[in-house]
Amino acid sequence: MSKDNFKSGFISIVGRPNVGKSTLLNNLLNDKVVITSPKPQTTRNAIRCIYTDEDMQIVFLDTPGYTKPKNKLGDYMNQSISGSLVDVEGIIYLVEPEEELGKTDKEIINILKNYEVPIIAVINKIDTIEKEKLLSVIKKLDEYNLFKDIIPISALKGEGTDILLKEIKSILPKGPKFFPEDMIIDQSERFIVAEIIREKILQLTNQEIPHGTAVEVTAMKEIPGKNTIEIDATIFCERKSHKRILIGKKGTMLKRIGILARKDIEFFLKQRVFLNLWVKVRENWRDKPFDLGDLGYKI
């Protein structure tokens, strides 16, 4: 396609926690750029992910799952969602295939009614529902008279994502590339490394511990002549009991976190990694504006 017909624009992805926003982006970009977990509220920041082909460039804004905030971190996450809905060409509302929408989904729909850009309802996880029930879900969403289109997909299996891309293309204006075509995320290496480590904490620990943790990468330095980068990172938790669990008996849990994280970090950086992890307690950091700001959550 000629430069005159090239399309580009910003598309925000919203939905309640754990509907598969990050899984969808990783599938569309054919790479792992945002962390995933079966636990809700995995994503905390609005992250820009960039899809580019010969016809268009889509800048996706991956937002935290919308939920009623329980602390100042929750306030930050919802502010992040609101900010991502401004000055975009369209919105993807991602929802699970449930015949009756819950309270949170109804709240999201009420918020979306305030925006005049095209909104595409995307029903994820269609591989988990019978066809007749799926038709019922589509009908329920259609009754809102809010959505430009309703597209069933399986983000995990990649089903329907080609249809979604075509629909997004139809709402994009003609425009230039905002980012280089080989760029797929607008975050720093340190941010992504910290997110990879946090993902492993989510995978290996249970209950309240994952949501009470944050990761700060304090140093990344090349080891001369060895194609190796040494990384220092600190895991912050809210309680001494959480610190004991994160470290584990004789350091076994921290070692497991480090092994899994190092493997993915090496894949991301394309070089060997020497990873140093520490665990420190910051009591109630999720409710302290200074601590939130210090850890990268600006309110």
C-alpha cells in the first residue's frame, strides 16, 4: 500500500479483570510483551503496544482491569483506564461469554456511553461456550445499541483475531507511523524486566501476596566480554510474613522466581542474564502516595 493510503491510530482496550486483554495483545503482536496470569489485576499500568503491517499501524493501549478500588493503587489503576479513553480512534470492550453481564461490566458499559468514538465489543474465550449460548451473549450486547460491531474471538487460540484487525482498520484514519515498524512496546527494558519478575511472583505465589508486591529494577549493567547483563532487582511486599513466603525455606521460592524470570528475560534481551533478587518490606505501600510514586505508579 502506498504511503497515501496508510492508516494509523490509537485503540484502547478495556474490560474487567482477567478477561484476557494481555493475552489478546500478545497474540496480535505475535510476541510476549505484556504479562499474563489467571489471577485478576495483573496489569497495573496503561501500556502502549504497537501493531504494524504494510497497511496500518495500531497503537493499542492495554489498560488495567476495571474494578472498584480498594486502595490508592486501585485509584491509580482506574485513573489509568480513564486517561486511556481520551483522544483515541476507537475502543475495544473485551468481555467474557456470559449470558448475563455482572455489575462491573454494566458499570463499564455506562462509562463507555460517554464516548463518541466507535466501540467494538469483543467476546473472548469463545472456546469455552456452546454456540447457542454465544448467540445469546451477542444478542444481549446488541440490545445496548452501543457497539459498532460484536466480534467473538479466542485470544488464547487466535480465533477471530483476523476479523478484529479488519474491523479496527475500517475505523482508522489515514495517517503516518507513530513508531518504528520494529517497535512493539513503548516501555523501557527495565519496565519489562520488572514486569517479567512480577509475572513469576503471580504464577508461584497465592492469595494476597501477588497484589501486595512490586518490583523495582535498580541496576542493569553489561559484563564486559561475556555477552551477559547483570540485573539487580528488589521485590517489595507489605508484610514480614509475605517476605518469608517470597524467600521460602532456605531461599527456595526466591530461587524458583529467579530461574523462571531469568529464562524469559534472556529471551527478551537476547543475551545471557545474571539476576540478583532481594525482598524488602514496605508496609501498606499500596496506600501511600510517596511509595506508589517511587515505584512508578504516578497519581
